[in-house]
Amino acid sequence: MLFGLLLAGCAGESPVQQATSPSTSQAGPSDGEAVSGRDVAWQVVPTVPETLQAWVGQASRHTGVSTRPTEDGRQWVLIALGQRRTGGYSVEVVDVVALQDRIRVTYREHKPAPDTLTTQVITYPYTLIEVASSLPVEAVALSPR
């Protein structure tokens, strides 16, 4: 399933920040980092607001994470898988945690089963979430399913 986005729009144009491709390691602390983080408020955005459609259309074409600040100190976080040759792919956000100096978004790619009939069309799976923090975002990919 493909998640979209929604929320009250952002007035004016905010700068787009393009992050590097997310790491593909198991979620967990880095060397010297405390294990515990604290929950941060977030939500999947089911319908893309009109004011974000151009940004999402462009950013979803690239593999990785893109962020865009809101006017109220939150941020939009787009996790994109890049181009896929068929339908049936989706992105599931598993966890969002605030660490001392960043937000860690843990996600998983879902792939269609090998024997599943899929739409034979180029797709660009992504999910958009809104996070109640303006800290930099780190994305951690779990093993695909």
C-alpha cells in the first residue's frame, strides 16, 4: 500500500533539504550513543496537500529522505524508495524517536510477493509523515519484507 500525505498547508515556499540516502542497517544505537530515545509526535499524512504536491512529486523520484519545515516548528519527512518497475511496493514507518541531536525514523520497505500479480508500470513508492520537531532526521531502513 502506498501512503500519501495531508495536513494544513504551508504558506509560502520553505527551503527543501535533501538528505543523503538512508542507511540500510538494523535500528539501534551508534557507537557511544545512549540506547534510549524519547517518543516524538508524528503522523502519516494520507493525502498530499496541494501546496506540497510539486515538492513530493520531485522528491519521490529519488531514493532517500527529504525534509521540509512547516511554519509552526514541525517538519514534513518524505521517505522515498525511488523508481520501481511494478506496483506493489510500499513504505511502512515503524518508529520515530527523538534522540539528543536528531530524530530517528525507522522504516521498512514492503515488496510484492514473487507470485503476486502486480501493475506493470513504473512507480515511485514513498510515505510522507509530519514530525513534531525541527531536529535533523536520520532514517534507518529495516530489512525489506
